[in-house]
Amino acid sequence: MYKTSFNYELKIPVMIASAGQEVKAISIEVFAPTNQVMNEVGIIDFEFNKAGKNAIKESSDVLKDISPEVVEKIQKREKKEGEISGRQIVKEMTMYGADINRCFFALKNILTAGNKEQPVCKIDNEKMTAPIFDSLGFDDTKSILGEYIINFLDISQDT
Amino acid sequence: MSVGFTDGQIRINNVAVPVVPGTVNRKKGRGETSVEAQSLGAGIVDTVHTVDTKTMVSFFHFSMKPTVENMALVDAWKLAVGLNTIKYIGEEINEVYEQMSVTNDPEYPDSNDGVIVVEFEGNPLIK
């Protein structure tokens, strides 16, 4: 199903300016990508697919030497484990050779794009800006990148 | 030896703002204190210290180059009466000025060496 936005709750709240006051913000809303950020979305998509391709290649090399029964067991266990988290996606992308720094820079450009009236990302109803993004915790940034991929780019989640 | 502080970062409403170096001037809004003597007679005096709460207003002044982007920023701040937040950050400095208004009517000079003078006033400093 096509998603128009997703919400994420920060593990480490950040201080932002809102309506003339400094407040602690914890909630982030990210909107689906438009062509305004197509270059940056393309970078993340490319790196995600590159890692996916490497993972398939590596696992097929490993599975070659394993009996079909064991392969079936592994697949069943993976299904049982259920949905993959955002952090897990980023971890696996890093393991399988994605340029994750490039993805973080692209994510920063995506989330800070747009204007006050039409932001790509809102943090407690304020537009995400570069200084706010810089103050986010790294763990949260990894999770947001992963959630962005799961919600907007990873077509395997559609089924 | 001490090094003077001249290069803090200014963030207004979560946006980093470019200013003309050396033009930032700020007052924390602690208020003016008047000190007057009261006499106990025989040449003995005591002093009375009073903070004038009417003067407990912070100010934050700076100048910007008259670019199109800067003019748009100043316009938005001017319209947000009492709704601007200024964060001033540097080594050992992290000041937050809340509920600030642009009190002057900024002029936008059409010259390459002109500057836009912006004067904010608002709540006393909270940090």
C-alpha cells in the first residue's frame, strides 16, 4: 500500500524553537518523496539496491554448500522473525557494502527540503532545518534512514 | 591571555542566520539596578538597591547583507510578533532568547555596501 507519511518518535529529544519558545521535541513526521528530492532519493535507492544485490550474491554463495532442508529451515525462521526494523536495514546495508555516509547526507537534504508551508519533514509541527537535523542523535538518524527505506523505497514490503 | 568572543552562531526559529561580522550586540534583560542611600542619622547611611523591572527586556541587535534571502528572513521575523526564538551559540556560550519581536522598521538599502539593521527585543534571557 502506498504511504503518504510516517511518524517516528525520537529516542533522544532535541530542543527546537516553536512559536517563540524553546521546547523539547520528540515527534517527527516524514512525508513521501516528491520529485523535489529525486536526486537524494535516487542515491538512497541505489545504495539500498546495491546492498541488496550484494546480499543475494553472498547468500547464494553460502547456500550453495548447504542442504535444501537447512535452507528451508533458515527461510522459515526469517519469516517468523517478522518485520525488519529501520536500524536493522541500515546495519545490513552497511554490512553489504552500501555507502552509508552518502545515504546520511542524502537523508539530511531530503528532510530539510521544502519550505515552512510545505515541509518534507516536520518535527513537532515545525519544519526540519539543518541545525535541528545536526542536533539529532546518531542512533535516531540511523533509524529514520531505515524507516524511510521501509516506508517509501523498499517495494518488498508491499506484499 | 584571553581570546575575545566574536564569532557565535545565530539561529533564529531553527534557521542559521548569516550576519555581518562584528555587528552582534545583545543585552540579557537582567534589568537596571538603582542604588540610593537612606540616612540613619549621625552620618550613618544605608543603601537601597532596587531592580527596575520595567527595564527587564533583552535585546539582540545585528546587521545583515541586503540579499533577497536575508530580506525574506527579516520580513518573516517582523511579522512574527513575539513569536521569534533566538539561539546564540559559541564556545562556552549557549543563550536562548524567547518571545522576541523585531522592534525597528528594518531598512533595505539598494547598495552593495549597505546593511539591514535588525533589532530584536523580548523576554529576559532564560539560559
